[in-house]
Amino acid sequence: MTMTQLPARYRVRGRQDETHDTVTLTLEPAGMPLENFSPGQFMMLYAFGIGEIPVSVSGPAGVAGLTHTIRAVGAVSRALCAAAPGQVVGVRGPFGTSWHESDAFGQDLLVIAGGIGLAPLRPAVVAALRECGRYRRVTVLIGARSPAELVFGAEYGQWRDSGAAVEVTVDRADAAWRGHVSVVTQLIGPTGLDPQRTLALICGPEVMMRLTAQTLMAAGMRAGQIRLSIERNMQCGVGECGHCQLGPLLLCRDGPVVSYSTAAPLLSVREL
């Protein structure tokens, strides 16, 4: 077994409830740390005695430790969401491709997130805002089913203060909501999109990503200017087991971040 296949031990340093079923864990190495990750890459997180799942890194790159935002949808994710400070989990990685958000230097960076899809985009946003002066504009568009489903809500004001234009919308408002009520694609038009000088990063449910990419293409963007993060059933993380195959791609190796020029003919393939 190679070193990338052996989980390193990480200890839960802190936890933050994001929504009723989503938790952000901050982890610190309990031994030798793993190598640094790039925004968009993922780790395999192991709940000892239960199993292992892929989870994108949601914290900033270049800092000690790891941050992961996890939704409780299965046995492993529920166990990880229930992890208390001091508990040890296993981590393998980093795996996969990155956003390469710096490709937009001198241009506009447009980040579009649906629901928990903001988690793998968050490191790219933080990295971009550290070098905000190297972009013409940084715009972050966030959609969620309801205000209660928004993640990292306390940070939106900080991102605005750091130079980003941040707009938020929900599908269903509650009595306290004063923001947009619409699908996230309806936020694109008012941004003043410059289709020839924009790099777009998108993550969310596949139907949302497909419709968002199509909206950007209709506005004049090229498929190669649009990047998506696509999930499938990743199990080994190193392109050996084949469970994450999507057409010619093994997404744990060739993804999760792929250009829309690559993804467009594949997104009609439903995961089994």
C-alpha cells in the first residue's frame, strides 16, 4: 500500500454548525502532516470503524491544518459530522485537480455557488481576495434553497470588505429575509459580465452547474473559460478502482475540477 493510500491521523481541533445537517471541522495533524493542497482539491476522510468518503477542502490553502465542510447524508458523513474536538479521524490526499483561480489575473473572476457547493469554492475565494489587486474584479454569487441553508454566512461581509462583489439569493425566503429570491443564474446579468475577460468557477448540484454554464455561454463566454467541480463515487482517490468514471474521465484523478468544454457532453450521464 502506498503512502497516499494510508490515512494520516488528524485530530478535530474545532467544529462549527453551518446548518441543521452541515458541519465544518477544523483538523490538526496528530502526526506527520500531509502535503499542502490547492483550492479545489479533495481529501478522503476516514471515520475509524465506519468508512471513508471524499470531501473537498473548504479552508484556505497555505495554513496549518485542514478545514472540511460536511453534510450528514450517510453513515460516514454522519459520523464525521458528530465528531467532537479531540477525536481522531483518518485523512488521505490531497487528490484531484484545482481551480487555478490565478489564471484570471488581469481579468474578472466570477465564482458561482449553489448550496454546499460554496465549500470547495471558498479556498479559491480566499486566495483571490489575498491578491485582489491582481484581478479586475472578483464577484461571488451564492444561491441556496432557503436562508437556513446558507453556509459561511458570517464571512460574506468580510469578502465584500476585502474587495469582492457578493450577491446572495434563495429559492424560498422566510419572514426575516430581505435579499434576492430567485435562482442563482438570475444574478449573473446584473454583474455586468464581460464574456471575453472572465474566468468562471462553478460548484453546486449538477443541474444548477449545467444551467449556469449554459447561461454564461449564452452571454458569450467560451466553454474553456468555465470550470466546474463534478462529483462521482470516489473511493480510492488515485484512479485505480474506477468507481468515479465519467465517460473517459476518472474524476478522482482528472477532476473534480474540469472545464465545461470537457464536462458538457458528460453531464447528461447520471450517477448510478
